[in-house]
Amino acid sequence: MAKLLQQLWTDERGQDIAEYAVMLAVILVIVVGTIRLIGSNANNVFSQVGSAIQ
């Protein structure tokens, strides 16, 4: 039993998966935030251009 616990404690394969999951979550938050920021700014620009044309 002690050998099994020691093997589980020193095994780092699961740690890699957790690190990748955290990196993916951070990247997704940045991408979604950027898209929302650009989307609202682009909407304002198109509205101003449309108003200027009329």
C-alpha cells in the first residue's frame, strides 16, 4: 500500500494535464475578452459610418 501511495505521489502525468487545462482556460478568457472589446468597437464604428452616409 505504501508503495502505491508513493508511486501516485511521484507520478507527474496528471499534473501536465492540469497545467494544459489552466493555460487553455486563460487563453480562452483572453480571446473572448478581446473579441467582445473589438466587437463593440466595430459596431460603434459601423454605426458612425452609417450615420455619416445618411
